[in-house]
Amino acid sequence: MSSAREAELALRRQRLLMRSAALRATFAEQAVVLEAPLATADRVHAGVRWLIRYRGWVLAGAVVVLVVRPRRAWRLLRLGWWLWRSARRVQPWLAAAGLIAPRGASSS
């Protein structure tokens, strides 16, 4: 290979490395906006994992509340049912906006 070709390739490689560094820096600056929402999503995910891991204790606590305070338990159940129905109604709009995957779409 000629030295001119090697110099050209070295210069191209150096420019590509500089462009990659600039793109990484730009991405890092723009990704700061996502830190708070992703941290919230991480906390929610951790909470769901905790609920699944200790579902027996959660169920036992729910039964105790149902026995001790049945009126409050029914109020909470109605609130939960309303929240679930509301979330199901909003999902098509969020899917149309591209914010979530459409209902029934595979995530693979």
C-alpha cells in the first residue's frame, strides 16, 4: 500500500473518531432529559418486582384490611378498578401517539 493511501486512511480514521466523540458528547447532553423519567420507571419496576416477590405478604395484608376495614377495602378496590379501566381507555390514544406499544403487540 502506498504511503499516500495509508496517510489518507489514517486521516479518515482520525476524522471518524473525532466525529464519534462529538456524537457521544451530543447524545450525553441530550440524554440528561431522560434521567428523571427513567429513574421513575426504575422505581416503579422495582416496586412491581417487590410486590411479586412478596405477594403472599401483600395478599395477607389485603385480607387483614378487608376483615378489619371492609368499607375502606371496598373503596380501595373501586378506586383500583376505576384506575385500571381508565388506563385501558387511554392506551389506544397513547399507542396512536407512539408513546407505548399497541395492545396485543408482541414486544420481541
